[in-house]
Amino acid sequence: MIGYALMDFVDEFGITEVARFAGRYGYLAERNLSQLLADLADCAVSLADLREEFLELLEACQPT
């Protein structure tokens, strides 16, 4: 889920929230993306910087 949000490299879709739906229970869990990333990192993070780092990582993994 986070990977898809990070792949919006130029913020074309303006993703600000992510959600997960548990169909069996009819429960939708929504989280603010910036807050989720900050909670996971245990510090403030820049979504733009994370997207740039993720793009660099993906480019480095491409076969030559």
C-alpha cells in the first residue's frame, strides 16, 4: 500500500490517505499517509523526499 503511494513520484494523484478494507468484517481502516509514514519512521518525514529515494532505489535495481 505504501509502495503504491510512493510510486506516485510527481504527486499526480494527490494521495493523502491510504485505506485497507476487511471485507469479512465490513471494516474500512483509513490513515493519513504522512502520519502513517511518520509513525513508521518514528520521526517526521518528507513524502517528496521518500518518493525521490524510492525512485532512486528502483532505478539502482534495474539490470544494466
